Amino acid sequence: MSNDSPARETSGRALSWTPSQRELERQAARKAIGRKKALIATISSVIVIGSLIRLVITSPGWQTVKKTFFDWAFGGEVLGAVAKGLIVNVRLTIIAAILIGIFAMTLALLRTSRSAALTPFRIMATAYVDIFRGVPLLLVILLIGFGVPALRIEGLTNSVLILGTTAVVLTYSAYVAEVIRSGILSIHPSQRAAARSLGLSASQTMRHVVLPQALKRVVPPLLNDLVALLKDTGLVSILGVTDAVRAAQIASSRTFNYTPYVTAAILFLLITIPLTRYTDRVLAKSIKRQNAQGAA
Amino acid sequence: MNVLEVKNLRKSFEENIVLNDLSLAVPDHTATVLIGASGSGKSTLLRCINLLDTIDDGSIFLDGKEISDPEINVDDVRKNLGMVFQSFNLFPHMSVLDNIMLSPVRVHKIAKEQARDEAMTLLRRFDLADKAEQYPDRLSGGQQQRVAIIRSIAVKPRLLLLDEVTSALDPVLVNEVLSIVRDLKADGMAMVLATHEMGFATQVADEVCFLKDGNIIERGPASQVISAPQQDETKDFLRRVHEAGRL
């Protein structure tokens, strides 16, 4: 348990030596082991994955499956319409993400505040989160998308796109509020004590000490929610919004060929896979940073 | 004039009585050192003075003003109190300079340039000027604790509370932290400190208080309490400290 171990100071020093004979032998041995492992991995992958592919494409139903789901000529034909739909999903995701960020932050701050004056809001925020976290998103979309226009209130929008987005924002704000709140609660009480003992008020402590650390910690789970949000925007298609899902559905229903769905799926994956990989990288970095802090 | 007066303080956590009718006075520009085994109430006393814990009975006065009054603005009280923790508690997302400037700028509303100049002056004085832009995780424990001490005195408190500030440090790093405390004492900073370093206690203390079971069993100059204790409990404690090799 050394407190005096600023590891980076040693890295500034040039460490150079001629490896011993024994070390050279060890390095050669490690290399040989590594090569052997790589060879085994390659052979076994080729055998297992290759035979699975062979099994699928040689099976009697494969031609039908291929025609129904992977008709690339048809897929190319509908690509434009589906891609145009996907732009709706992406736009909706961006707008919703901004609104969710603001609303969720408000909910999280209300739930963690101890101010007496805010008590009614704290109760409402808690109830809100409980309700919207526990109700299926699809149900909320149906309720708002079809329910609100049924009220026939003058001046209220009937745009399914706006109503659908509202439903998504309402539900996701509850999820995201809980993520932010867990981040706030994960900051050690000693940080709060240090800030308060310097004379910072409760809200100054939250703003300058707790929140910056908490938000940094919840970036990976929030990126996860962003991926989920993009996928779930597909649900607003049920209201008749022509997004990627709806565009695929229209194209597919004309021909009873399901390639448009696969096309839409691939387009979603083109966004979600890089985003997920990026999330993994951010997460790995944050774990590394926290471990480094723990050792300091 | 006493900076701090603690009268008949009581504090318990559920069944566990931590402070039992404890009284203490700290004259201006003096250092009061609290010694005693872990669990004797030293840290709790410091936390009560800083209003981080609420007391069960008794009263606390800072510069003659009762701060144990529930109506009092705790943020105003803490403007006059510096607190240094055993585990440093620097803010990991801020540079050394920002850690030190936070309270002067946000709480005491000092202009940023002036706060920066004052912080740099302190860092230079304690040989940490080259660490100003570093983040706490790049510093050794001793450096972190020295920054934490500078952070607490940057707002020129009336009284400095130090809670076992060297207990989390390697023996070789203890001295660089203690030497800052010695310097501050020489400046005339009034302080209350809990410590297990008896040699250090002897050097800085105007008064040493030996705590046991939430009360002060013996108090007086270090030459008495540490060098020639009168009470059996004090003798027993010091013998055990001595056996542990810390005297």
C-alpha cells in the first residue's frame, strides 16, 4: 500500500537494457505459444462457422428463405424509401435525446434534493418515474398518439410525429432520470462533506462537485440508452409515421417479400453497431480511469 | 479570547455514546491536540464543530457566537472553519488550482484572478507550484494532503480542524504534511487536531487533550499529558502507543 506511487513519473525515465539470454528464450517461447494458439483458433473457427453456413445454404428450404428475406435486387429497389424513413428515426432520436436530457436531469435533481420547499415536486417526480418506468412504451405511444387527438382540444397538435416523439420522451426521461440519479448517489459522501465544509451550499455542492463526477460516470449507460432510443423510435410507426420500419412495411406488404425489413434492419445496424462499439470503448476507458484513481 | 468553546457536548449514534458531556476551549492562535484510541470521539468532535453532525446536547461557540443554534446558517459558519480529512477528499475532476480556488471564488466571491494569485502564493510557499495544473490522481498521498490543507486555509478560516491528516499516509510522507501544519501554527492559526503522532503533538500543542469514551480524561500542556501523564488511562494509552512504535 504505497501512497507515493505516481507511476507516470517513472515513465519519464528512459529504461533501456540489453535483454538477457534467458529473457530472449522466454520471448521466443511466448511467440511460439502465441502462434500455436492463433492457428488453433483459425482452424476451429473455419470448421465450426463454415459447417454452419454449409448446413444452412444446403438445406432444402434455403432457396425459399433466400427469396423471401434476401432478395437483394428488391432490397436495392426499396433502399431509398427505407433510408428516407431512417432519417425520420434519426431526427426523432436527436430531438428526443435533447428533450430527454433536460427533462430527465430535472427529474433526477428533484428526486435527490432535500429541500423542504421542493417536497411536492419530489413526490411527483418519484411517482412519475415509477409510472413511466413500469408501463410499456408501446402502450404510452398508443395512449398519446391516438388518445390525445381524440380529446379534440383546440390548438393541440394532431401531428403523429410530435405525439409519438412526446410519448418516447415521456417514457425515456424516466429511464434516464434513474441512470443520472444512480450516478449522483454513487458519489462518495466524503466528497459532499469536503464541499460543504468549504462553505459551499447544497446546490453549489451538487453543481460543482457531485454532478460533474456523476455525469462522467453515467456516460456509458446513457450511450446504451441512446442506442435503445434509436431502435425504439421505430415503435412510432404504429401511429402511421413513415419511418424506416413503416417504409419497410409498406414495401413488403405490396409483394409479400420480407427483404425490406431486412434492409431496414441492416440500416439500423449500420448506426447501432458503431455506437455500441463506441460505448464499449468509453466504458473500458472509464473503468481504467476509476481503477487508476483507486490505486492513487 | 477563545476562538472555540465547546460546552457539555453530547452526541450518540443510536445506543453508542460517542461524546459524553465534553467541554473544551481553544484560545486564539493556539493549537489543541486531541489524542486517544480510535472510537474515543475525536473525529466526531471535529465533525460536530464543523456542523457536519448534529449534536444531542450542549453548545458550541465560535468567536463567542453560538453555532449550535438550529437557526444558524451553516454555510456562513463553515466560511470561518477549515476542515482537513484523513482521506484528503480532493475533488478528482478538478485540477489542484481549481480545488483550491473553488471556495474562494464560489463562496467568498473573490475575483478569479485574485483567488488564483493567492492560491499560487500558497502553492509556492509549500513547494507545490509545479503541481498547480495537475489532477489529484497524479499526486502522491502526501502531496494530496498538502493540497487539501492549502484548500482549507485558502479562505483564511478562523479555526482549522484537522482529522488524523497523516493516518492514511506512508511513514515517509508524514513529515511533509506535518511540516505544513507546523508552519501554520507558527503563523498563529488556531487549530484543533486529532492525531496519533505523539512526537508531533508535543511539538505543536498548546494543550493536549486525552479522550476516552467521549470525554476528556486528562488535559494540559504536552509536557504533562504526553511526557508525564497523571491518569492511569492516559498512561495505559501512551504505553500502548509506545509499544506500537509511534512515540
